Amino acid sequence: MIGSGFQNVFKIPELKKRIFFTLALLVVYRIGVHVPVPGIDTAALASFFARAEGTIFGIFNMFSGGAFERLSVFALGIMPYISASIILQLLTVVIPHLEQLKKEGEAGRKKITQYTRYSTVVLSIIQGFGISVGLESMSSPGGAAVVLIPGWAFRLMTVITLTAGTAFIMWLGEQITERGIGNGISLIIFAGIVAGLPAAAGNTFRLLTTGEMGIFIVLMLVIFMVLVVGFIIFVEQGQRRIPVQYAKRVVGRKMYGGQSTHLPLKINTSGVIPPIFASSIIMFPATIGSFINIPWIKNIAETMRPGNAIYELMFVGFIFFFCYFYTAVTFNPVDVAENMKKHGGYIPGIRPGKRTADYIDKVLTRLTLGGAIYVSAVCVLPSILITRFNVPFYFGGTALLIVVGVAIDTVAQIESHMLSRHYEGFLKKGSRLKSR
């Protein structure tokens, strides 16, 4: 069934064109990752990153697909765009103009997208300047300077190069979303993470052949990965469906409404934002401490690295906080209840208006607790596996959430294209992936 599904993909000219267009732009992105910024000693930079492992640089490097440690033209990756999007989402709560734009439909979304682009450029300029200044003070363990000729010429060139690189990635993502398949920004992050898997698998195979790693450990690792991936797919597809009934209305000679539907609430409403924010905040002291040669500061910084008990406890605490915080920002039960009331909808047994909003908020609060426990487990368990048991595999919890989530979205979009043309999908009837 899966094999016939893949054959059917290439029977639809439009879908085939979209898939090849997406793959072509992802190849362009991966080529750009290997184009370095001028004026950098790449060997000294690689030595520095090997010493700074476990800091906030690792997060940036993961999202940039390895471009940050090479300091390529795509070193900033898509992180400025993600940060700008999140900042604007948060500002819609406190700025009435943005909140109004959000409610204006397509025209409002286009305006917010325009603001996001401008904010991305501003953030890229600020981050690019900070990186250029920081690079001038960096050196390899052997004492070799990372920047060959420091000064304002290098700083200006680096800012322009990195900002242009981020703007180009942003354009690639928008083109993939519009003319390709899947969400472009998510697929770019997906491609950057997956690009490191072949090397990691090759390293594991090398350890197996040299006897440094037993076959039993490898089999257990594969089984563990399959179970975790299956668990992520199961939870990400999970929904709490609140039944909604629409009252019958007579307009002229026609009768409208009267149908039953449901309000779907995801278990993990906040997605991968909580672990990204949590790890960034906790790793910031470790990053600062790596540049300060004071013993007690370095000791504190060491406790903030992944694998330590204090780090894991703080990580879980911040994940819980950001799960509730981001869900509260992106989902407003009062607005949902008001929209239902305007269209004659109600939850059976619940009075429309404030009672409905309170009920939805109560259900969402319980779901968010389950979602926070799920995200914490997925993000912490692989970290413990890597650090405590020294399993040498590319298996980060946050990265795994992103990869599986993006894969589910993309497969769901391909399925919808195929089913709209009456072609059989990847999965058997009745068990197809539903759009997230």
C-alpha cells in the first residue's frame, strides 16, 4: 500500500512538480551552508566550537543545519525569522493595532507578515553585529585567532553577509510554502537537522565494527528510537474533541444550521516552542561562563550544561512554564466562545458566553498539563540517554520533535493532494494521517 502510494505521487503532475521544486530549493539551501563568510580561519573556528559544546551555540547550530559552526553565509539560519514571528505573536496581546490586524483575515495576515520580514532584517543586523564583534575575541585552544583581519571592515562585511543570508533563507521558505509542498520554514529546519543523521549513523557503524559498541546496545538504541518516534506521532495526532451543536436558523425560505460538529484541541498546543525557549534561557549562563576565567562562575556554568541534574530539573520547569504561557498567548477561549455564540453554536449542557469560555479554558488547562509532561519526557529522556549512558548518536529530544512534527505535516499535505485527485494515499483507508 505504501509502495503504491509513492507511485501515485508521481502520477499527479502538479504534485510531482511541487515536490521537485521543494527538493531543489532545499538543495540550494544546503549548498549555501558550506559557503563561508570571508576573513575567517575555519580550522580555528572549528576548534573553538568543539570546546564550546553544550552551550547556546549548539542550539543555533542545530537550527542552522551546521552553518553556524562553519560561519557560512547562512550562519544565522532561520532563527531571526522565528524570533520575529514569536515576538509579533506576543505583541498582539498588548498592542491593539496588531490584534485588529490579526482579526482582519487575509489582508491583516499579509500586513503582519510584512512586519515580520522587517523585524527579521533588524534582528539579523543586531545578531550579525554581535557575532562579528564576538568572533574578533575568539581563538582556538592553540591560540590561533578566528578572525584573520579584525576591524570595522570585517564587521560591516559580516553583518551584510549574514543579514542577506537570512533574508535569502526567508525567501526560500516562502517560495516553498507557496509553490512547493509543506511549510517552507519548517522544512528548512528539518533539512538542517536531518543533514547530520548520515554522519551520526556512520559514526555508530564505525564504533560497532571496531568493537567499541556492542550489537546489543545498537539494537536497543534502534528499538528505543522507534518507540519514541511512535509515541511522538501518537501524541501529536491526539485531540480532545469538544462537541459543538449549531442551532437551526430560518432565513427567508431556507433553514440553516442544525448540524453537529466538534472543537478540536491538541494535546501539545504549543508545539516545539517551549523546549527551544527553555534550553536557550538555561544555556545562556553556560555560554557566558565559557568566556569568563573565574572558577566559581565556570562551576555554575558547568551545572547548567545538559546531562546535569540541575539542568534537567530547570529544563522541565521552564518547559511547563512556556507550555502554559505560549498556549495562553496563541489560544484565547473567550474569542472562541464569542465566535461560537455569534454563529449560533453551543456546547451541549454548557451555557453560551462566559460559561463556555470557562469550560474550554478548563479543558485546555488539563490538556496543557499532559502536553507539558509529554514534551518534557521526549526532551529529557534522550538527553539522559546520551549523557548518562554515553550513547554516541544524533538523538536530541527537541530535534526529534521538530523532525517528526514536520514530517507529519508534509505527509498530511501530500495525502490531501493525492486524495483530492482520487488517488490512493500512503496509508490504508481509515488510518490516513490527519492534518495538524
